[in-house]
Amino acid sequence: MLIPQNLRDLIAQGLIQDVLRPLKSGKEAAVFVVLHEGQERAAKVYKAAERRNFRARADYVEGRRVGDSRQQRAMDRGSKFGKQQSEAAWQTAEARAMARLYAAGVRVPKVLGSADGCLVMDLVVDANGDPAPQLAHSRFTHHEALKVHALLMRQVALMLCAGLIHADLSEFNILHAADGPMIIDVPQAVEAARNNNAKRMLIRDVDNVTRFLAKFAPEIRRTEYAQEMWLLYQNSSLRPDSPLTGRFKAATNIVNTDIILREIQAAKEEAARREEIKQARGDKSRRGGKPA
């Protein structure tokens, strides 16, 4: 087994103790099973930029920002330094996104560490304790497909509540874990509020998942979860516990109700502020009218 230098460096740093075996290789990275604190974990090793096959990256990085203004300007100009910074930012983006999503309750593996172009995380396993297969290689009963679809729609909504859209979601980057589907591969996740392609990518994510599971439960083809989620999100009505129906018209009714309630609350707050100002002026006037 050829061990990448990145993983050798992690062993030298003590982040992992051993590399046990390769797990898979994709367009962006190769994944290995490693030993971390005495347990089997997954280590994702990002491929060099010239060896990758991920197109249209500009669509995904729109709206992303780094902390250093000099770095950001270089990245925007596309200079040699900027390209190096863009590559470094791309490699660290997944760790940040996964930590953010994990904290929001989304079913993603827990990040255990990242360094030198590697990401160490929990190993997702099936009921037998083996590495979980992709959802694409699973088969479901009608009832199971409905249940999995509903769970995944909730996960997409939770991601959106956290301000992120996966942007490359499909049956190939969802693992069929022992306790249900687990979402992986999020280096391209986009900021919903900052990316002009956000709605299109959300719709594509939902369509991909729905298209696959509709093989087992055809009626879910008629659902409109992406449109429902986006409308709720745009109108600040999407919550982690928001009921999702898959019906766009139902979402419109919810949004209209929320708008009315917000307007009523705003009117009450404005009236209260005016009353406070009126009382303050009255108090001032009465104090000014007393003899010295």
C-alpha cells in the first residue's frame, strides 16, 4: 500500500498512529482507514489541484471570504499567490463546513482534526461495523424509501438553517450508515446568503436525492421540498423544527402568516416606543414647569 506523504506527516505529528488500508478514491480526494487514538477513523487526503476533476469551481466559491484582506485580493485577482491561497482555502473549507453542520445537528461525520491537506473524521459504518456503502448501492422497500427521503429532506433543511447548501448532494455522497443516511463530501458547500447560485444548487441537491429514491417510492417525484425550503428561508420562516410538507402552496401560506405576525409585532413595538417617547417628554415638561 502506497501511503501518501500527507499521512506520513500526520503520523509524525501524532495526529494519527497508523494507516490501515485505502477505502476509496474520488475526483477530489482519496480516503484511507487510519488509527486515531486506538480507533479506526477515516482520513481524507485531498488530491493536488492538477490531478483533480472538479469543474465550475467559481460557482461554488462565490461569496466565500478569508480573514486576511491581502489574501482575499490576491484570490480575487487570480495571481500565483492567490491561486495558492485559493487551494489552501478549498482544502480547509470542508473541515469548517462539517464542524458548522455537525454543531447544527446535521448528520455528518465528526471532524477530529485537519492538517497538511488531510481531514481526519469519524468512520461511518454499517450494521456489521464495516465502512458504510454509498446510498447508491442500497435498495429500499417503499416504506423505507419514504422514511429515508423525509430524513434527508430534514437534513437539507437543517443545512439551510445553518446557512449552507451542500451543492453536490446525490446518492453517491450519502452513506447508508447503521443508524440512517450520513452526508459526506462538503468542500464545495456554498453560503446560501452570499451565492447567486444558491437556490439553483439547493433545487439540484433535492432533485438528485428525490430522483434516486423515487425508484422505490414514485410518489415523491411530485414533492416540492426545495421550493418550500427556499421560500421559508428567504422569508426568515425556516427553523430546525419547521414542519415540511413538500407542498409549495402550503409554504406560501406559512410565509404569509409569518409576515402578518411580524408586521403586527413590529407595529406593537413601534407603538410602545412612541409611548415611551411621549411619557419621557411629558416628564421633562413637568420638571421644567416647577418653580426654582
